[in-house]
Amino acid sequence: MRRAALDRPDAKATPARGHWLDQALRRTLWLVGLLSAATCSSPPPREPVAPVVRVQQPVAEHAVPVEPTPDSAHATGVAAAGTAANAAFPVFDNMFFEGKPDTAAAGLLPITILYENKIWPNEQNFGMPPGRDEFEATVRRHLVQSGPVVLDIERLPLKGPPGVAQSRLTVLGMLADWARVAAPGRIIGFYGSGTLSNVRPEHRELALELAHHVDAMFPPLYTRTVDPAQWEARARTLTREAREIGPGKPVFCYLQPQYKAQSPRPLEFIEASYWKYELEACRRYCNGIVIWGRSRQAFDNSTGWWTATVEFVANLEEPRDSRSKRHEGRSGESGVTGTTRKTPRRDQHLALPQTARSGGLRGDLRDEPPLCSVPFA
């Protein structure tokens, strides 16, 4: 029976015992060699993998990631300086009044403002990133000879659902970065409540991120009330918020010599005494002032606000030590006068003082500005 089974074509022959031991020995040696090779040789080193930064809020479907830029103090020449503590407090002319006087002769400096209708003409694709080349050309086309560049985009506030607010942050940060390329050496910032002022607590983190893309803060301190104390309280709140969102960045507040349209005296020009009160308060709380005026409206100095402005700017040129002695009278010296410093050139670096300026309103409430030097060219 056994022999017959082995004669079948499909029957397998049993290998000899010596042959089986030889195969087992070779397999054992092969495995030993394989293990030795694996132990002695090490894989090539891997390239380090950059950590992935995740945003807590979901990004909208069409959002483009914002690439952070270097700190704006280094990107635009806003550098620390410890000299000229009594340098001029800049006052910028952003007025569009018809028939306004020569503000440069009064010592006001130029500034560029770019409105959203210039970025998105006819509201085409409003809120979406425009073409970069087209946007940079738009910035260059509207630049005045010197001064900061303010992007006035009030319809994209950092509000709404997380995805919407994050998408707006993306667009705003991108435009600020592109504006810096189009206007190298200029200070870049945003005007408008809801972007970097009047920010809700749930969107504060987004505002802090957006602040990395700008060089200065431009909070609006327009007059909504006939009560100077109420105005000053709101001014202190907004300037404090600006310094918290953009620590170390200069704060240039926006003022308008008219009451707001939503006020008890809509669009009336402010009395000289009230206007001077605001100018002095802004000097205490801010690093500079931007005076804005409506277009298609005639210049009007019947209340004396412009006369007060000219006097205010002229007094800024007086050395601080001389002014403090003259106004406070605490030094015990009489007849102290100082040399009047000429109006600085527009291409100069204007140092902004860290110490509180003497005189003015309620010195115990001053919010100290940072020490920095700002090029306005």
C-alpha cells in the first residue's frame, strides 16, 4: 500500500533526514545574518518636522492663511530711541474740507487714508482678497508725499461667528502686509471700530493677531456728547484698549472738529474751548493726533476751532521744560523762556516721549505712551 501511494504522480517524496537538517541550518544562518544587519546599521536621520500651529476657530471656506510678518517695529523702522524727549507731538491733516487753509504752514503733517471703496470698486467681490498687484498699485496711486498709511475698512469688523471673524482677520492681515510692500518705510494701520478698537472680548485674540500686522493704532475719538467729561472717559477707554491690543505701538487718535451726526448737535463745529480740551487730552493719552474732516463741506472756523489748533501745534514746538515752568509755576523761577524749535522736517524721526508731559488735563490719569521713534517719510 505504501509503495503504490508513492508511485502516484501527485505523491510527494519524503526528503532524507540529512537534507532537511541542512535546509534548517541555512535558514537559521540567514535569519541570524538579517538580524545582525538590522542591528549594526542605523537608518538615515530624518529632517526635523516643523510643529503644526492650529487655530482654535475654524477658517471659512474661502479664507487664505495669514502669513505672520516680522515685528512691525523692525519692519518699518519704528525703533526704540532714548533721545529728544521733548520732540514734537505729530498732528496729521486728514481733512477734506473745501477751501481749507494751508495746514502744512501751520505745522500739520500729511497722512494717507485708503477707503474700502477704492479697494473694492463698485463693491465687486467685497470682502474677498483683491489681486495683490492691483491692490499695491491702488496704494501707490493714493499715497501722499509722506506720512502713515491708514486703511479704512469699516465693514469687515472682527465680529460674527468664528469662521467669519477668522476669514476677515485673514483678509485684513493680508492687506496690511501688502500695503507695507507698496509703501515701504511708511507706518501702516487700520481705522475703524470693530477692527482694532471696540473689540468684543470673544474676538480679542483675533485683534491681538491682527495687531502684529500693523505699526500703529488709530482709534476714533470723535465727539458724541456735549459733556467733555463723558468724552474724556470714552477717550481713555479706547486709548487703553489700543495699548492693550498693540503693546509698544504708538497710538494716533482720530479727531473731528464737528460733533458726530449721531449727537445732540449733529455736524455742528465744536466750540474752541471744547476742542482745545480734546487736543490737550489726546496729547496726554496718545502719541499723536489725526484731524479728519468731511468732504463736500466748506471749511468753517466760526467757532475758533482752527485757531485753537494752530495755537496748539505752535505750543508743541516749545521745549517741554520751558512750557512746564511757565504753566505750572512750581519751580520758583520767573521769566523763564526757551528757544523755539523749528517745525521738524517731514522726513525726520520724531521721538515720542515716555515721560508724562506737564500741563494739560488731570495728570494723574495719564496712560504712559511707549518710547519710540517714528519716521513719517
